[in-house]
Amino acid sequence: MGKKAKWIVAGIGAGAAALGAVLVARAARFNPKDQYQASGTKIDLDEEKIVNDMQEMIRCKTISYNDPSLIDETEFEKFRNLLPELYPNIHDNCSRQLIGKTGILYRWMGKEEGDPTVLMSHYDVVPVEEDQWEKPAFEAILENGELWGRGTLDTKGTLCGIMEAAEKLIGEGFTPNHDIYFAFCGDEEVNGTSCPAIVEWFEEHGIHIAMVVDEGGAVVEGVFPGVKQPCGLIGIAEKGMMNVRYT
């Protein structure tokens, strides 16, 4: 090893040691912030209605395929028509417009001007190989406190939660400080154009979004060393996609 190379190696070693010392020192001085505690207030929910609403969503066979000829458009229309039946408060108090091929955009007006929040979900699901299911995928069977069905996790459950919360709050006379948009699409699983069309609508109308809450990770336990409490994972980036054909 030449003299110059030795100096480079020594410099890298010294830099790494300095960085390590800084990390250790900062970690030693770190004091966690006080954690928020649950209020303990019981929220009165009509659990039977919520479950029934979710079952009705699951029974809509909104299956996305890369081959458009395989898509049953009537099932998607059935889902969109179902929402006004299940959530009359929302449809009496919020504007609704259909954007793109399958996009649904609700606007819940706030008390004052300010950047709005967007709550997102998609209502399409991937295809099903029902012979590998223990229960039928679209009958929404409720058994032993568990709901069986394609879309319960990905992500009709999220959509149902958003709508149920808003329906209840509107019924109680609540109005958010700033606008809240509900942005739903039915072609997420095939990287469709409906969600980008909603983004373009916001841009065309000069609407700057303060926060977007979308499908994300899980609440996990025992994943991070030294962390004993359950952790809700927060995504700070969006994955892309690539299709590859092997020959």
C-alpha cells in the first residue's frame, strides 16, 4: 500500500471513529418525549351496523385485472351506488364527484380556509383463487368475531373506517376546522389512472394538501430492538413498480 493510500485509509478510519463518537454521545443524551395517553372515553358505536356495512362492501366483487375485458364493471358501479345508501349523512353534507375511470372524491367542508387533509383508500381487489380459501371470498362470512373476505385488509376496511367515522361525526354536528377530502379509486391494484386524475384535479384547482393519510404499514411489536411498545410504522416514501418478463 502506497503512502497516499495509507493516509486515505487513516482518514476514513478517523472519520468513522468521530462519527461513532457523535452517535454514541447523542444517543446517551436522548430523552424520549412524553407519550400521549388514551383518554379512556368510551365512544358509542353501532358495531352491528359497521360490520353489516363492511359486509356489503366485501360482497361487491370489485376485482381488478390487467386485462380490461375481464373486469366486471357492474360490480364497481354497484359499489359506488352502495355508498349513498350506507352513508346518508355524508351524501347530504359533502359534495361528491366521479373523477377518471373509477375515482370518487368527497369534500367535507371545514369552518375556515386552510390547507385540507386527504384520506385515501382503494376499493378494488386482486383476483381470487377461491379453491385455496377456507371460506368463500365474497360472501363476507362473520365467524368467531372474524370477517372473511377479499378486501377486508386491502383496503375496503380503511375505506369503511373513514366513512363510518365521518358519518357518525356529521350526525353529531361536528365540522372540521379545514376541508377534508375522501379520495377513493377502483384501479389501484393495476396501477390505474384514477388516482393520478384526482391529483391532477387538485393541481388544476390550486389546492395544496397539508397531509395525506393512505394505506400504509402495520402496527408491529418486537421489531425494533429496545422498543417494547407496539409501533405504528409510518411510510416516508412510495415504492414504484416494474413488470419483468422472463424468456
